[in-house]
Amino acid sequence: MTTSFGAANPVVLKDPKIQIQSFNGFRSSNSLALIRHIHFISAPCSSCPLIRAVSTPVNPETAAQTKRSKVEILKEQSNYIRYPLNEELLTDAPNINEAATQLIKFHGSYQQYNRDDRGPKSYSFMLRTKNPCGKVSNKLYLTMDDLADQFGIGTLRLTTRQTFQLHGVLKKDLKTVMSTIIKNMGSTLGACGDLNRNVLAPAAPLVRKDYLFAQQTAENIAALLAPQSGFYYDMWVDGERIMSAEPPEVVQARNDNSHGTNFKDSPEPIYGTQFLPRKFKIAVTVPTDNSVDILTNDIGIVAISGDDGEPLGFNIYVGGGMGRTHRLETTFPRLGEPLGFVPKEDILYAVKAIVVTQRENGRRDDRKYSRMKYLISSWGIEKFRSVVEQYYGKKFQPFRQLPEWEFKSYLGWHEQGDGSLFCGLHVDSGRIGGKMKKTLREVIEKYNLNVRITPNQNIILTDIRAAWKRPITTSLAQAGLLHPRYVDPLNLTAMACPAFPLCPLAITEAERGIPQILKRVRAVFEKVGLKYNECVVIRVTGCPNGCARPYMAELGLVGDGPNSYQIWLGGSPNQTSLARSFMNKVKVQDLEKVLEPLFYHWKRKRQSKESFGDFTTRTGFEKLQELVEKWEGPVVAPARYNLKLFADRETYEAMDELARLQSKNAHQLAMEVVRNFVASQQNGKSE
């Protein structure tokens, strides 16, 4: 196996202020000598381990050689993500061993078992596709629909990163399913594992320069950071490469080693044998359109256009991420922050420089702290920018001013801009099954439609002729796929991860629990007098890893025990504010005790057009805690004479006395008597 370690021809940092803890080993060819006091790193001796994990800067007097995590060792010994997965797939056992379980993630799959079952574990595999921009061809959609029935559990799951998840695939069927996806214009390569995941972009198929530019950029970045060593195709299609031609600018950017970014002569020029310390997430969008939760990504890219509509370049955010660990305050969700602006021709080089900075300096000893957000949090943005600029070879230009962000769902019918229409459909928690699945297939197949998956677990049907709108609308409505005005507003913005029964990390329910939770929230709305069209962004996850991005919600429920949630408050409807932890260990049956006083006081004390998230932030958690603790129910307005019902005081007082015996007020009892009288008269007429 060819390795590319050792610092050949190291380059000294141009900025002497940058001081980063040195370590011997994991360096690309011509890599920068990012070390304290700017001395050269010598190539590791033959008796030294090839790689040592790099950690965030620490005090040199107390620094000890950092241990590598178990996964780092597995990656190093895997022959570029092949061994022992290739052997484990050949055994008769229904499962694979721990090493292979880690490696198969890079191929786009997780080993799972049904946690509802008692007795021996019933193993299966979840497959996740990789669809930059959420684009899914007609051929691939129909293929995934077939595979769900033939080899899965009969449903398709739309994810928060614009991909499919296919659950319930048995080990013996993995190669058949994988090869079928590959041969039908799909891929699962890199949908999981320590590398760049699916690249998000607005799913709307708008024929506009800015949207097309953003989407093409997302696809180019996905190609740039795709693994190159062939392990995926070796495993599933016997080495046959079924790939479309790459744009020349992608190939050029990947191969460029002008600033020491690449592993020389390695089958993985960007990733090497170790790939990245942890998962890496990127999103691309245009100004105002925050359909992609731009600030939650390791890299958030905003396409900037001139007054004439022509693309100029990109603003870049860095350091976002959702995952955390309960009761470990050193782990946390984080919003991305501005890094700078680059001209349009430089975006691939800038992205590569950021990825390499994380590859070289992200922690590899403790996976809880391996995301790039912890590196930036430790260094600060100025230091991070300076290091990235060495790999980029240029200084970042100042961040361009942006307008306010808006959350855009693209639900309902819209014009694409080329004479065709698109239709965005809400799918609760992204789960397509039953009659909905059957009808979607019929419509997509009959009209030869392509589709897009949104970052909010919804689906968009594209390229629809105007004449097809009515018959398609009718067919979809009969399957429960309604125009958004007929869907509860709470459901339209809600998200949940799959959690039980198949996710091994789940602590409590999410997807299976959210329908009832939303109904209960609606009941609380009605009780405290909130209007039907008012909305709160609610997201539910079964564990703290944050797959449904609950830390951006106005009301986030994060599983922290059996039938128990940690409550997060303070996100904003346009996904630009980070929520904070409000209460721990709230049992699911006790949610109303917390939510009722919060919504009641929001209704009565909010400022003009103030969202629930903004209200909770302005009020402060200490005051909100006090309101919850002292809550005794909504205040009933004092009884008033109603001259339309009571002509005199004596009648009112008599009715009031009778009403109190039934725990009602005079007005309520009077209305009940009137309704009963009217009903009896109507019944009499019908007899």
C-alpha cells in the first residue's frame, strides 16, 4: 500500500504570529510547517508510527504525544477503506464486525438492528444516497422506489441533507442494491464517514443565473471532494467505474499542489489514508435563501452576483455544526462565522484549502472534538483564516454585505422560469410510504418527472407542463399530498430524525413521536388563544447528535432519556439564531406543563410580529423558568354582564349561581342552554 507521509519540502508560514502545536507524521507532500516557533518538521523515521493525531493547540510544556482514536487506526490499516469489509461481506453471518462497521460508513451505509425486537438482534443495513443539490433523476427515483419494496422495509426516507435513506437491507442483498443504485445514475459513496458529505443547495429548479450558478458550484465541490482511490467501485461493481465526465476546472483544482495541499502520488490526493478527522458538511446558496440552514455547515457558501445578475464570487462562512454530547459542556452546537470573499474562479481552491486545514489540524484523538467547529473555536477565526490562506495562496477579500435571510420551503406550485412548473410537496418527517408512495411513483413515472429533495425532508416534482397541473393535483390530493394551505402550519416547518426503532444512537422517539407532539402543541395553541396560522419551528431528535438540526429550532426537543426530552428555545424562523438549553429531563407526558405557560405569555406579552424564538430570547430564561414554575393555568377573564344574553341583573345572578355548581361562568352556561334549545327545536322540525 502506497503511503504519502513525511513532510517533503516543507514551507515556512509567512505569518510568524501563527503558532500551532507541532507533530510528526500526518503531512501532505510539500505541506506547510505549521509548528511552534516556526522550525521545520523532519520526516518521520522508519521506526516511528506513520501517523500521529494532531490536536488543537495546547500548552507546549504540558503537551504529550496524542493518542489516536480507534477509528484512525482502522482507517490506516484498511487499504483505503477496503479491508476487512471486503472479507466480512463474504461471510454467512447476518452482520459485519466492528472494523467493517466503521468502514462501510464511507460506502454510504450503517449497520443497524431493530431495537423493538426482543431476543437475538435482527441486523440490517441503512443505505444513504448522495445527491448534490437534492437532484434525483426520474430513472433513479423509480429505482429507489423499487429497491425499497424489493429489499427494504417498503418506505423511502427523505433526509435533512437532501438524500434518500433506504432502511432494512439485509447483508446478503447489499451488493445487489448498491450495484443497482450505481448503474442507475446514483451513488452512496461518501454519504457517511469521515469525509465530505452530501453538498446542499436550494432545491428549487428555478431557471435563474444565481440559482443555476449556486447549484453548479455545489456539484463541482461534491466532485472535487469525492474519494478517488476506487474502493467503492471495487467493492460493489467489481472495479467498473460508472461515472460521468468531470468538468476540467474540478480536475485542475484537485490536482493542483502549488501550496502543499496534496499527498503526492497518492490514490487519495486530498484525503490520504486517514481521510478527515470527522464528517464534513458543505452548503451553497444565494442571498436571502436560507432553505439550506447555511450557518449549520462546516462551510457555508453564498453566491454573490453583480447588479447585472452575473456571478462575481462567493462569501464563505466556516465553523458551523450541530452535534454535541449530553452533560459535556465542552461539546456544543455552533453557528458558522464569516471567513471572507473569493472570486468565482477561486472557489474550489478556497474550499480545498479549508478542508486541508481541517485535515491537518483537526483532532484525531477524541472524536467528540474532531469537527472543524472545535478547531475554529480553539484557534479563533483570525488564526484559522491565516492558516487557510497559506494553503489557498491568497488573502481572502472582505466579506460582502448580505440582505436578511429567509426560510424558503418551495412548497406548492411555482413557475420554473422556462415555461414549466414545479410542485413542492410536504412529507411528514420525510417518510414516503403506503398510498403516498404508490401515487408519487405513478405520477413521476406517467409524466416522466425528475425530482428534488429539500433540506426540510420534502420533495419537489420538476419540469411539469401547465396542462398537467390539474390531473397531477387531483392524483396527489387523493393520496394525502395536499397544497400547503391545507396542511397544519406547525407540520410545514417541523422536522424529526428517524430515531427508534433502527437508529443505534436513539435515546427516545422522534419520527414516531412527532405526530402526536404536534397535535398536542396545536391543542395548547387553541387553549391559550393562538391563531391557527401562527407557527413555531419545532424539531425533534432522539439523541443529541442533531441530525434534524434541533438547535436551530424555536422549540427543539432533544432526547435525553426514555420518553424524556431536553427542551431548547431561542432559534429564529429564518434559521440564523442558535437555540439554548432551557430544561432537562422533561417527560413526554409533561410537555404541556412547560409549553402552555410559554405559549400563553408569548401570546400576551410579545412585541409586534415577534416570533416565539425571539420572544424567549428577549424575555430571558430565568423569567421563563419562573413563569413555568408558577403556572396554574390560563387566567379566566372576570364575568361581565352580556346584555345580549341577560336583560336584567337578577337573571344574570341566578345563571351565575347555577354555573358555579358546574365550574362554569354564567356566559358559558347560558350559551350551552341556548345551543341545546336550538338543537332541540331543529330536531323537532325534522320529526
